[in-house]
Amino acid sequence: MFAIFLSSGLFLGWSLGANNAADVFGTAVGTRMISFRKAAIYCGIFVILGAVISGAGASRTIGELGAVNAIAGAFVVALAAAVTVYWLTVLGYPASATQAIVGAIIGWDLFAGAMIDYWALEKIVLSWVLSPILAAIFSALLYKLIAYMITHARISMFTLDALTRAGLILAGIAGSYALGANNIANVVGIFVPVSPLADITLLGLFRLSAAQQLFFIGAAAIAVGTFTYGRRVMLTVGEGITEMSPVAALVAVLANALVLFLFASQGLERFLLGFGLPSFPLAPVSSSQTIVGSVIGIALLRGGRGIRWRMLGEITGAWILTPLVAVVISFIALFFLQNVFQQKTFLPVEYRLTAEAENYLKDGGIPTDRLTEMRGKTYPTAAEFEKAVTRYVTLSNREMSLVLSTTEVGPLLMDPRFAYRINDPAITEAQRGAVQRLMGKRFVHRWQLEKALAEESPEWRMETGKKERDREIKRKLDYLFRLIRASMQ
Amino acid sequence: MGEGLLRKKIIGIEKQVDEFLDRVSEAGLLCKNGMDAYLKGNAEAFAMSLASIRESEHQGDKLRRTIEQELYRKTLIPESRGDVMELMEDMDALLDRFTGLIWQFEIEKPEICSEFHDDFRELLRYSVEAVESNVLSCRAFFTDIQAVSNHLHKVSFWEKESDKVSTRLQKAIFAREDLRLSHRMHLRFFAKQVDRIADEAEDVADRLNIYVIKRML
């Protein structure tokens, strides 16, 4: 059964490899600086290394699919996202796998009547508009700068060719590594807690954890996707939108990396905040969209005459369609799996405004006075709870997300059996000890368990101003909840 | 080590291009020597020039083929590969023109009256200068693209000078009514052969100008 469920994750990995390898090697292959074969080999090797080395530790990256609470549901969500990305790949358009996954999760949310994260949705819409524009500006500026430097450094044709080629390979390798590390959790992350694999030692030298083995399989699927179907989207990015010079190809990937770094770098955020400067919002930016933006930026700088607007229009349309198609496929597939194949695609999650939750929300600045009529009542789905809340008070998307996550009823039973399944090396001894001390207890809300853990050990405690550390704790908590959920199923 | 390997690879192809252009430049000088020896009636020196220019042509062909193969085999400069190949072919054609001219002297043995010697020498000098400016433009195209224009405009200058001398020489040839028409036409043919080298050099320069625009960042 595990193998069947995993197959959709691997299909998603394959689609991702076929589509997103173009973000890192598309311009290099499109300008004929690197052959497709060579690019696919580099991409495959470094995607696998990135996934196994930096993607390791299931708690470190939980992936978007972490929200889905039943394995059959996760199977459908991954399948819906994979079909969407596959469809766009066949058409030759660069697509965002993350957006396809989020779309598929919304389909699941709608089907299960679960909480829709409007806050995440807002970010996605913002990233559609913002990231290509920013990438275009960055690439145009970077192109100007590099062109000025090359012109004044009097670099010979063959030296420039060799340097550009080396730059494209290095950028491609780094991009592939990041592709593996960042996306592997979306491909197989959800299957880690239910994996039957055991840790193995290779030749008595390397120890591969169960998660790493799963990550290796997922990354291999990405690599196979690049090899078997990656060429088409690469050529769309590298020559379909506009003709590019090799220097422009390099500038496009560098600008792409720069934009992704600016939007993902916690270090840079800390640095800017440390000097009292405004920082870039840390938002999920799609590399498919930024690379297209980068290519367009350079083309516009050169007058924009070479841009194939029709192709660009089609790509933009495909971006808008990505999450919508994923929602529809996911919803329909869930309906079939649940009603025809009798599979449990979601665990019903109830919502209740308990006295504890009310106090917690009050502390968070939410006006709960107007919600008195809801006290103690149990709502079977997030959608119904949300409807009831909006009857009494108007909340922003962010506030609504907080209300829903606070009133969500677990229940979480700390069963001693699940403790043995904590095999993530990132979870410290002190954190493990805190979990052990809570064995046998039952919590109504997730945040109550978080609070109890924080009281047990300072290593579970979030502190304001330490964003990176807090994110790490949050990832570990997500991992823990998934384990508890898996042990209760 | 990687950097060293990269450097070695670059130097290899750059050196071959340089050597090829040396051969083109050398062929012009040898052609000048050859014609000079022919006009002076020095058969031995002429034969030596012919042998040398044949060797230059042979080496030039070999280098051009090696460069073209290298460009394709190592997929170098993909965006300019076609242009560079065309440029190599064009420069090789100029080299062949010099060789062909000396061969024609050897085969047809034209009777050139002494009063036309200086004009023939001048005409060839301008053609060689035009090709030489082309060679310098080509070197700049590979090493410092900004400097191409410093040499390219000179090609047109030498071509115009060559046209002037060619017209003057042909007029002088046909003014000699004491010569048979066939003799006059034979001399005219040689004058035009020399002048054509400068014309072709100008055509190559025009194409090179486009290649430079295409490579501008």
C-alpha cells in the first residue's frame, strides 16, 4: 500500500524534474552553451546530492503537503499537482510546482471542509505579480553592469566564452542542488512518517537514514524527469521567449538566483533589520516565474523587439491556470477515491471555542467578546466554523488563520508508541526528553501541546527576534504532530 | 587545475586563429615579393615566392579546418560560431586570391610593359594593405572587439585608392594603341585580378562590421 501511495509522490518528482530543471539550466541549453545531455547529468547528480544532504531531516523541511492529514489524501494531492505540472510540461510551459501543490491542497481543503490558508494564498498571488517584475528589473540592471564590465575589461571572445560557460555550469549546479534540497519535502516529505524503510549502513562507512533513503528515491525521480522530458521546457525558457546571447543566459540565471536569495535569505533579513533597514518580505517565490521575468528583463533592455509575446501570453495564462486546474483535479480525484474506492482521504477536524482558546486569542489581540455565543459549541468543519465567526466579527485573513489554528480540536494523545518513531537527528536530546515527560497526556488543541513542550524545555521555546530559530522549532513541531497523527490513525 | 585547463583550452584555439591570420598576412607579403620578382624578371626569386605562398595556402587551409572542427567539437562560441566560420572562409578566400594571382603569373606569363610596372606594384600594395587592415580587424574581433573599428575603416580607404590606380592603369593600357587588343585585354585582366583582392577585402570588412554589431552587449 505504501508503494502505491508513494508512486504519486514519485510522479510529482518526475514532473517537477521535467519542468523545473529548466529554471536552472534552461538558458544554458537554449543558447547551446551546454548540451541538454550534459545539463541533465549535472542536474540529476546535484538534485540527488541536494535532496539527500540538505533535504535530510524530515523536520527541517516539512513541505506544503504537511497540511494534509490522511495518507490517501496526500496521495491524491500529490497526484493532482503532478498531473497539472505534467500537463504544462507537455505544453512546454515552465510551471510552478509549489503553486500546483498549493492548488491541490486547496482542492483537498474544499473537499474536506478544512481550513483554507488565505494568508498563503495572498502570498502566492503576490508572488505571481511581484517576482517576475522584480526579476526583470534585477536582470536588466545586472546585464547593464556585466556588459559594462566585459566591455571595459577587454576580454577576448574565447575567454568570455569559457568564463560564461563555467558560470552557467556553476550556477546550474548550485541551482540543481537547491532544487533538490527545497523540493524533496514536497515530493516525498509527507510519506516519511509512514515509511516502512529502516536505516542502512553502506560498507560500514555511510549511514543512510530512512528519510534519506526516501529522499534519494524522490530525487532520483526528479533526475529521471529531467532526463526523459526536460528538454522541451528548457528550450522554451532558453529560446522560446526570445533569442538570447550566452552572456544574457548567464545574467538571467544569476538574477534569478539573486531574487530567490533576497526573498529567502533569513541571514540577509537579520542583517538589514540589525541596521534598522527595511528588509525584503520572506515570501515563497517561484523560480519558474523569476527565470521568465529575468529573460524578459534583458530582452526589454535591448528594445523588446525579439520577445515572442504570444508565447509569453500563453505562459502567463498557464501560471494563472496552474492552481485552478490543480484544485479541480484534486477535488474530483478525492471524490472518486473516497466514494468509489472507499479510502479515507481526510480525518475530520472539529473546531471549538474552548475557554483556553478564548484566552489564547485574547492574548493575541483578537476581539473574542463578540464570539460569546459560539462558546463550547463544536463545529464539524473549518468552513462552518469560519462562517459562524464571520457572522459576529470581521477579521483579516491573517487573524482568521490564527483563530482557526487556535480553535482546531486535536485531540492529541501522547502515545508512548510514537516516541520510538522520532528518528530525526535534528531533534535534540533535551527536546526528546520534553516529549517523553508528556507521555500519556492528552491535549485538545495543538497550541496547548506546544505550550506544554515550551514549559518542559527551553529548546522548544520560541523567542521573539529569533526568527530563524523559531522557524526551525516550528518545523520540528510540524514533524512531531505528523508523527502523533500517524500513530493515532 | 581547472583554471589551468580552461586557460590551456582558450590559448589553444586563440593561438590557432592567430596563426591562421599570420598566414593570410604573410601571403600578402609573399605575393608582393613574387610579383616584384616577376616584374624584375628574376625567375629564381619568383619560383621561391610561389613555393612559399603555396606552403602558406596549404597551412592556412589546414589551420582553418582545425579551427572549424574545434569550434564544432567543443561547441565553442555557439552564438558566433556561424559568423566566425564565415569569417575564416572569407579570410581564407583572400589568401587563395594572393596564391591564385602568383599562379596566374606563372601559367599565363603576361608581358607587362615597363611603364606599367610601378602602377602594378602600387595596385598590389593597396590590395595588400586592405587585406592587412582586415587581418588587424579580425584579430581585434577575437581579442578586443572595441578596437575593431580602429582598423576596419582603413579597408575602405585602401580599396578606394586601389580603384583609383586600377582605373588609371586600365586607361593607360588601352591608350597604348601600338599593342595588340589581345595583349591589352590580357594586361587589363591582370590589373582587374589585383584590384579584385581589395574589392573582396572590402566585402569581408562589411560582413565583419555586422558580426561586431551582433556581438555588442
